[in-house]
Amino acid sequence: MLDILKKSIYLGLGIATVTKEKVESLVDDLIEKGQLSTDDKSKTVQEILDNLDKSETDFKKKTFAVVNEAVNSLETSTQKDIEELKKLVSDLDKKINSNEIK
């Protein structure tokens, strides 16, 4: 599972590093090769960037779900558990200091 997580993180970093300039450069190459018209450049660049944003968002959601599942399977204390224990200790401390416990 750790290997899958590492590969996913590297993929996400790859998606995140694609800049508008790189996309424009790739589209320019397609125009030079005659595979795309100049008139379609801005529309194509925007579509690619939109798809990359969607892919990055999907990647983040999936990565978060995998990490959450891994953490939950470890059976460790959550922040909520810790806060509940702090409250319990605080309540007990108040009772002890007010001589409510006999």
C-alpha cells in the first residue's frame, strides 16, 4: 500500500508542476505539426488546464481517502479522542479540587 501511495504522490506532483507555459508550448508544437489550428490554441490550452485542475482535485480526494483509510486501520487515537480525554481529565480534576469525590 505504501508503494501505491508513493506513486500516487509522485503522479500528483507531476500534475501540479504542469504550468500554463508548458501547456502552451505543447499546443504550439501541435500547431507547428499541423495537428491543430492557430484559432483553436486558446480554447485547447484552457481545456487542458481545466482537465489538469480536475485531475489534481480528483487526485487529492483519492489520496486523502487512501491516507485516511491507512490511518484509520492503524487504530491510533484521533484528535477527537484526545480532546474527549482532556475534557474527562479536566472534569475529574475539578471534582477532586472541589472535594466532590469522597
